[in-house]
Amino acid sequence: MEDYMGYLFWGFLIAYGIILWIISPHTVTLGGFFKGEDKHGKPASPALLTMSIFISWIFAKSVTNAANLGAEFGIVGGIAYATYWLCIPVTGLVIYHLRKRFAATGLVDFLKGRYGKIASICFSLAILIRLFNEVWSNSSVVAGYYGSSGSLPFIAAALLFTIITLLYSMRGGLRSAIITDALQTVLFVIAVCFVLVYVLPHHSIAQYAGTGNWQLDAGVDLLLVTVLQLFSYGFHDPVLTDRGFISEKKVMLRAFTVSGILGFIAILAFSLIGVDASLQGMPLSSNMPAEVGKVMGIGSLFVMALIMISAASSTLDSSFASLSKLIAWDLPKMLGKTPDSRARRLGMAIMLAFAIIGNLPMVFGTDILKATTISGTMIMGLAPVFILPILAPKLLRATKLGFHLSFWIGIACGFCYAFGLVPAEIAIGNGKNGLLLAVNLYGLIACTLGYVVPGLIARK
């Protein structure tokens, strides 16, 4: 990279941070910092809420994974990964009914009231793991455009990006995240359209649609994993669920539905960059967008970096906001205490702490796809916990034992898969994700039985 282009990349990152600092509101109310309210105490508008959900769930790692899977499995890989975004409408629909039927004010609050304090604490720990993953996985993707993994420019870019996002997040909490999401959405959409217009004319629609094979060992196994995780994946992500309780129920449900559909389209469209790379015979890599950008020229690489920075910062600022709310707002309420003016300072301290420890995996290096598939496997037990009280309220009685059996069976399945303790013989098919599919299918069945059996016994 020529020196002046290097200055452009670093200069943009710094300028981007300054602009977000300027437009970020200096929220001083607890409602603004933890619930995204404006200075008059009003919730975010429907348009802001929709844009916020959309861009907050366009993780930098997800955009990279989409292109990588498109290059590896063709259009099948793109569809398989884009299907994750359909869990947004699923999650929104469940939250709608939890609020309507149980008057839930949050998932932690719902769990405490229905399954006890220990259940809410266990759930909160799962959330912490999820948010911890969001820090390193998003900073790593951005850093990949500044240097090779583990190099000084790589680490410097990751830390600078984290600091920039941390500063404006501490300034306004969830309100800052929602306001800046509007700018990040515009930047993302413009940049993606530019890249697609530049890339897609290389081949016809029929050529893109004809890539890949609809077979288990050619990406269909990952699609089936995604379908199984649709019913649990969204619940352990407070970046999403926190926005399910800050506006009127029907407004929230429309925002979740629209943003989920738009997210599916955006991720599928971006996966075509990887599909195009495959059609052109480019070798697979762990960061296909960056490789395509280099081939297209330095200007295109810069646009790719812009896409990743806007996507990553929109997720990271929401992760910081959710972390502060979980520990400084939800935890005291779990313990029977009312959060006071000190909660905001505690929330800021929590953001700072996780900005530091959350980047440790980035320094040591790890696979960003694992941040999605493994965490999604571990929390499969949340599906019965949140969905069955809505579907079968008269058939099943909510029991603490049912929660813990379902929850911990899922955790055990994810743990065993992560550490290679699952026998390869149970794999479904011979594909790369055959074992992951088996763990999710059999594990979800076990989790459901673990929840249902105590509920039936208690009812009788």
C-alpha cells in the first residue's frame, strides 16, 4: 500500500471517530443511557428503531462470514448464513407475546419472575459470553484491513477502533448507539451498493444462482443448523433484545420484522462478492472481502474497509450499551435494588473494562465464525424456555428444574462440541458442518424434553 493510501485509511478511522463523537448525544438521564430515550423521555422513533436493529445486527464478522461462505459453497453458503437474520422476526414475535401475556419488561426480568433468581443469573452469564465475543470479533475484522493478524498495524487498528467506539458509547449509552446507527446505516448501504454495482456485472444472475450444490456436504448442513438455531439464537443477544422493550409492542414487532427481512437481503447480497470471487477462481481465504478489495484496486479496498468499520462500530457500541445495562441496571434489580444516579458511572466503568479484556482473543487470534456457530449451539436450550410458555401455557407448568435442564443441556452440548468431545460417528452427512448439525438437532430435542417432562409432571 502506498504511503498516501495508508494515511487515508488511518485518517478516515480517526475522522470517523470524531464525527460520531460530535453527533452522539451527551445523555445524562438514566432512561437515555440505559433505554435509549431522548431528553424528553420519549422512546426512539419507529424509523430509528428499525435502522438501529438492522445495522446493529450487520456485524462486521457476519459480513465477512457471508462472503467467505459464498466463496466456499456458492449461493448455498450465502443463503445458509443469511437465514440467521430471520431469527430477528422470530425473536420479535416471541418478545411481543411475552410483553402481551406476561407483561415482561425484559428477558432477565421475565426469567426471574418465572424461573427464579438463579435462572436469571445463569442467563446473564450466557449474555456476558456473547457480548465478550462481540468485542474481539468485530475489532479483528476491522484490523484485518490494516495489517496481517498479529502484526503491529493489526493490533493498533483494533485498539484504535475500540477506543473510538468506547468514547462515544460512554458519552451516551444506548441513546448514542441508536443515534449513530442512523449514520452507520447510510454509510453501509451506500458502500455495499457501490461494491455490488462494481462486482456483480461480471456474471449473469443465472450464473450466480447456479453456483453451489444443494447437498448436505455442500453447505446444506449449515443451512439446517441455522434453521434449528432460529428459535433460540436471538434471545442471547441483548444488542437485539434490549431494543424489544423500549417502544410500543406493535411498533417493536414491525421494526423487528422489517429489519430482519432487510438483513437477510443485505447479507445474501454481500455473499455474492464471495460467489463472484469463486467464479473468478480466486483461492479461499479467511477474509474474502479484503482479498476481493485488493484485486479490485485500492479504492475498492477502502470502500470494503468503510463497510466493515460502519458495521463493526454499530455492533460494538450496542454491545457496550448492553453490557452496561446488564451489570449496572439489570443486576441491581435482580438483587432487589433500585438503580440510582451511580448506575451511569458504573455502566461507563463496565464498558471500559470489557473494552480491555474483550480484545484479548483478538491479540492471540481465533476463528471469527466460531463466535457465531458455537455460541448459537450453547444457548439452544433457550428456545423451550421462551417459546413453550407461549405455545403451551395450559399444558406445561413453568418449573425451575425445567429451565435448568434445558439451559444446561444446551451449554453442555456447545461445550462438548467446542472442545472436540463429540464422537464423529453421530455426524449427519459427510459435510464440514455435519457434526455441528447433529449436535444442534439431538441437543435441541434433549433440551425440549428436559423442559417439557418436569412441566408435565408439575401440571399433573
